[in-house]
Amino acid sequence: MGMTGKRHSEETKARMSATRKGRKPTVEALHNHKKAVNTREYKEKMRALKTGLKHSEADLVKMRGRRHTEDEKRRMIAVHKGRKRSPETCARISAKAKGRQPTDDARAKISAAMKGRIMTSEHRARIGLANSRRKLSKESRAKISASLKANREVVTRLQTQGPFWDSKPAILVRKFIEENQIDLRKEFWLPELLGNGIYHKFDVYIPHVRLLVEVDGCYWHACPAHCPDGRRPKSDLEINELFNAGGYEGYSLVRLWEHDINSGVAFPILLKTIREMESKFAA
Ligand SMILES: [Zn+2]
């Protein structure tokens, strides 16, 4: 470092290497080295030296097929945790990934890793938001329409029953509301909930009284009468908490149990609620 321009002869280098071989650097030496290396000037110098350099074929052969050990992976994760990528890095990654499709192998790996994982409502909200801004490309639209055309059965089902995740009790509730000449929206997404990190589609929304209706299946939502050992989904509790104190952002929520819909008890209660709200809104 101190010798500007001068170079050690091959002989000297060999001698130095021989004396040092097997010797472990002292803690102090390591510390000094770290200090010398961890300066902006040094890093800039190295960057200038290495930019544009390619690994030799011999190096590449050595690296190829090498896997990081679990220990190395843990260390890398620890270093990167909490770090944010710069916008440039993000752009570079995204440019590289554009148009790339995961291989079947990669897909299988991803799906295996995701199995059993439950998305947080924040994560779902983020995906929903990203997708809502996204426009389908012409190709994707053509692909979807071609596959729908090829599958007439699905098309008919979608047209007659609405989305396939429609539950029977939800259909009954919508039918009841429509029979009472009340205007409704189905699969209603309340964007205001996003502020609380909740992405949720409600089964029914009745716009003129700003009433949301949620139909809870006894099994999935763990009704105390039929599934006393079940656990209420976290999102139910989060949403209830928001609506409990006199509604949320001007919206009210009614939850109906599947068993109350099947027995018919739910319908007069729902209608009474709607009528009460109408008179409240009229006042
Ligand atoms: Zn029940």
C-alpha cells in the first residue's frame, strides 16, 4: 500500500507467501484491515478497478453449482434484513424479470413454500391494491377470453350463479333483498378499510342506507352453536371491532349466521334493520 508504482518481484512474492502460509492474522491485524477496507475512498477505488471486469472461466467453473451453506444463508438474511432496495435496484430487478415466466420447477418450489401459509390482511390489501391498478395486457385478455370460450360450462355457471365462491346462504340473502325491491351490490369491496390494512369483500352492500351485509358460514366462521370448538377468523374480529362503535366511516354492518338464514330467522331481522335505517336516513 505504501509502495506507489513499485511491484514486488515474483521471487519476493513467493517468499512472502511462504512465510505467511498457515499463519492466522492477529485480531489486531484483522481490525486494521477492516478499518482500511471500510473507507469510502477504498471502496470507490475497488469499484473503479472492478467495474466491467468479468470472472475468468476458471473462477466461473469453481462457482458453478456451489450452494450457500445454511449458515451463510442465515448470515446473508441477517445482513439484508430491514434494508431497503434503492429505486435503481428495484428498476434493475424489474427490468430483468420482465416477461420472464417461472419454470415449472420454480413454481412447484414456490407453491410448496407457500403451502399452509395464511396471508395477513395487510398483504392481501397490498395485492388487491396492486391488482386494481394493473391493466390486463391485450394478450392476457385474449388468453382469458379464449379459455372461457373453450369452457362453456364455466361461463354458464358464472352467468347464472355469479362467482363460484358464492355460498348458498349468501345467494338466499340476495334473493330475499331483491324480492323486496331493494337495490343491492354484491361482492362489495370497501376501499376505506384499506386504511386499516383490511382488504375485504362483503357479500352484500345496500347503497341507499350504506349497509353492509356479511353472511357467515357456521363452519368457516365458527358459530358458537354449531362449531363451538372452531376459531373465529381474525379478519372477522378486526372488522367487527371497527364497526362496533356505531359504524365505520358512515357504513353499518350486519352479520347473519348461516343457520339463521337456513331457518329463516334472519330475514325479518334484516328487513327490519333496513327499514329502520331508511327512516333514520330520511330524518
Ligand atoms: Zn350455526
